[in-house]
Amino acid sequence: MKIYTKTGDKGTTSLFTGTRVPKHHVRIESYGTIDELNSHLGLLRDQEMDEHSQKTLTLIQEKLFTVGSILATEPKKDKRLKIPRITSEDIEFLEQEMDKMNEELPEMTHFILPGGHTTVSYCHIARTVCRRGERMISYLHENEPVPENVLSYINRLSDYLFVLARKLSKDLKAQEVKWIPEKLD
């Protein structure tokens, strides 16, 4: 299989169904951002962390391929996509993982500045890319319907990544720096 096809040389690309759209189309931006997020999660997963978190990140990466496939398919041709969809169970899984992590974390009383350890920083970068993906999918949804569970999953995933960053800070003994704004007179 050749990697290059030359079909995109004039600034268009094809969706899963073969429909050609500009490479800057919001649908392409949406699944492109999810692909970028998946790459950041791969980098994060390669860092020093517990095996359970690494396995969870692998499961999430697999779900992101599903999300990307859904986003690369026009809603009217959705039936051609022969893969499992994002389910409420997938969303609940993220919620349960957050609940387990939160049980071990100190109460959060302030915003936290990203950083403290390279691994934690990678997690925060993934979180912000996830939020951008969510914004792009939301924008796409204004023009073409996106399955509700896709929007919910990406929303919950950014929350999961925030909690994971806090857990990694604790595990790696990195200091969480609280953002305490200067008070003006």
C-alpha cells in the first residue's frame, strides 16, 4: 500500500465515504485535532506512570480512533461505518476512573498552574488539545449532526485528563502550584 496518493495535492481530501472536501473543512479540523490528541496521549503513555493508567490511556486511544472514524463520515452515510460506536458505558468508564483517582487526591481549592513535572505537563497539553477538539466538534455539530455520545465522551475525556494530571503530580511527588491571583485595591 502506497502512503502517498497525490489526490490531496490541490488542497482537498476525502472523507471515509469518498466525498472530497477542503483540507480546512471543519470536519477535517475536528478529526485532525482528535488525531493530534491521540498522538499526545501516546507520548503521555510512554512516560513513567503506573500500569493501570497506561492501560487506560491505551483504551482511550482506541476509542479516539472510533471518534475519528465517526467524524470522518458524513451523517447521511453513517450506516457504512461498520465499527462499534461511542456508548454511554464508555463515558461512564471515564467517570468511574475519575472517581477512583479523586478518592486519593487532596481537595482542590484553587486553580492549578500546569507543570511541576514533564509527565504532568504532557498530560495538561493533552487536556488542552482535547478541549480544542471539543470546540471543533461542537462547531461541526452546529452545521452537521454529531452523535451526542461523541460530544459527551470528549468533554468527559478532558475532565479525565485534568484529574489524571493531578494523580500523576501526586504519584511523581511533583508540587501542584496553586494560582492565587494578586488582589487589587
